[in-house]
Amino acid sequence: MARNYRPRSSRGEIDVIAWDGSVLVFVEVKSRANTEFGTPDEAVDQDKQTHLIRAAQAYLARTGTRWTSVRFDIVSIVFGKPPLVTHIADAFAKDEFQSAGSL
């Protein structure tokens, strides 16, 4: 649906917005050269989640998509030979989103 979506009303950016069946998925893609300082997905802390949620709220308001048909995923990439790509579906619990405001 979209790549690098950045609403004017939010500091957040969503790397990929895509459909998985009837579910609209907001995907954060993180990468690192190695895991010396942790895995890329560990960088998606509460502050980053809040920014993602607010950007998603803006997208949902613009398109009229219902909250129950949404999820947040993380794609974690560690560059190496071969690269390690991990997809974490439904990475945040819904009650964590709702604390940032209703969708």
C-alpha cells in the first residue's frame, strides 16, 4: 500500500504498509551490520513504538481503516554471509497501542 509513509501530523515514519489477507500491516524494518550492540528489533523501544502508532493512527484516520484489522510487524536484518532476516509478526500487544491513543 505504501513505503516510507510519513504523515505531517507525526514524527514517526512507517517503512512498509501492506495487506496480509484482511489485515493491514504496518512494518518497521531495522538493520545492523552485526549484533554487537543487540539485534535490530531491540531498537524498536517504547518511544519508537509510540511514534509508529501515531503515524499508523494518522494513516488509519486518512483511509478510514478499523483498528481491529491492523497489526504491527518488525523485520530485523543482520548483515552477514548470509544475512539473517527475521520477521516478527504482531510485534506489539494491542493494549500497548491503546495507551498511545485509540485507533
